[in-house]
Amino acid sequence: MKIPELRTIIISRTDSIGDVVLTLPVAGILKKKYPKARIIFLGRSYTRDIVNCSENVDEFVDWEELNGQSLKSKADFFRSLKADAIIHVFPVREIVKVAKMAGIPFRIGTISRFYNWTNCNFLPHVFRKNSDLHEAQLNAQLLAPIVPKTDYNLEELTGFYGFKQAPDIFKYSDQIDKNKINVIIHPKSRGSGREWGEHNFSELIDILDEVKFKIFVCGTESEGALIRDSIIDRHPGKITDLTGKLTLKEYIAFISASDALIACSTGPLHIAAAKGIHAVGIYPPIRPFHPGRWGALGKNSKIFVNDKYCNKCHNSNNCICMDSIRPETVQAYLNELYIRYRT
């Protein structure tokens, strides 16, 4: 099939922060193929600040702002965007239907969703559930009907983030210590991934040298309440507690100014990786949560995972394999960073 010249393309992904970060390479691939095209990202309001960091996205459309409107009104709005194509990276039945009602010529959605069969006219054979490919690679494969190359390796995909517009101004900038390695510890995941355990994060804080490291604990206000007794109140004077004190935009800026972030598979880890700081991720070997599918992609990403097949914890939030990754192992990696950058 002859690939058309597209002028306006919508990328639809209305789920969480980490998923959106791993979708940004799609915008970069499209910009490479269609440098003059207008790239619109259809998402949820709380991911706007993430999307705005990418130079490859020209416009953000908040799907939540259309809540309460009729299907016809939503279709009229889509029609006003004058899109030539829409890629349903995260398929939502209503969005898929509205795109067809709006008459968007190229409507792309995976063949694995039944409702795509009657609403999309291009159905790439992308199956996520049992795939060995990374989420970012699967996202790129959806572009097969409109770009000539979709089989990118992970290193290539990191070059498509376009993550160059992170905010410059942020709260607590005076807390950054240029003589130390500034480390963000983000212990919780809001249910997006298996967690390393508060006891491990607390022990890591215990053994990190205060002379070498400035430690910040971050997360939402509710996450701060969850770790108040186990982490925050256990280390008075050694950590700076920023839980609940930063907006997402401010957090992006703070991550950008820091040296390293330690977390499980959660949005801030993917932000850190995209920004190019040392994103230290602790993962389970369990499918589909393993780093082969959800690893943070970036030139300075470091993944800790027990290299073994294990399915014992599949139906539990506690992962024995993750818990067996010792804080001393993470400490050793951070000590190497200190030697590399501060000596």
C-alpha cells in the first residue's frame, strides 16, 4: 500500500503516566516520517505536563474535557481537528467509535480488540498479552499502516522521546546539592507495579553515606501518609521529605535537576529515564511485569531484577524475587556513580 502524506495525526492514549511516557516515541517516529505534520496527543488531564515535555507533540487534547457531551458533539469536535489519522495506542471503545463517526480516514487499532473490527479500517496484528516485546516496541508496531519502519530496538526508541522541554523553574531548587549525588527515592507505585518494600528503601537510606548523597523522598500526599512511619519518620535529618509538595510539572523539573531516581516500575521512573538521569528500577521477573515489557528506557537506566523464571507471586502483591534484591546492591551502584561524577 502506498503510504499517504498525512498532515494531522492523533495519538490516543488515555491511561497513566508511565504508559504515556512509553508512547512518546510514537510521536517521534511520526515526526521523522512526517516532519510537517501536526501531531496531537489525546490523553487525560493529569498527563498533560508529561506530553508537553516532548518537542514532537504539537498539541494536547484532554479527553476528560469532553465528558458529558453527546457522541455527536464529540464526533463534531474530532472532525474540527481535521485529522487524517488516529492511532488507538490504548484503545477505548468510545474513542474508537467517535473517531469513525468523525470520518477520520486512517483509523488504526490492534486486531485483538473486537470493537476495533467495526470501527477501525487498519488492524495491525499487535498482541500485547504474551508478547516478548517491550511496551514501546509494541506501540511502534501499531504504526505499520502509515510508516515504513516499525521494528526499532530499545536503544533506537530512546532517541525518539523528544523529551527536551522539561520545566526549568521548580520549588526547592535550593535543596539540590551540587557537591553530592542527589537521589530521589520514590517508594510507592499507586498500584502500577510490584513494589520493593518499604523496609528495603528504609535500609537503603540507612546505609547511604550522607557525605556523598543528598536524599529526597517523593510521592503523592497519600503515598507520604503510607510511608510516614516506615520511612519518613525513621530518618529525621537524613532525608528531605517532598511527598505531597510538588505538582507533576514541578516534579518533572525536580527530577530533571537531580542525579538519580530509585523506584519500581512507576511513572516517575520512566520520566527519569526519558530525561536521561540515572533511573534505577527494581523489577520482578514475573510476566507481564518484568523489565522486558516495562523496563525504563533511557541512556542511563539501570535495572535490578532476579534473573530467573518465577511465577510463585503472580497472585500476590509481595514479590519474593524483588525482596531478595539487597539494598547493598543498589548502594554499590550509587557509590559507583559518586566515584564517576563527584571525585
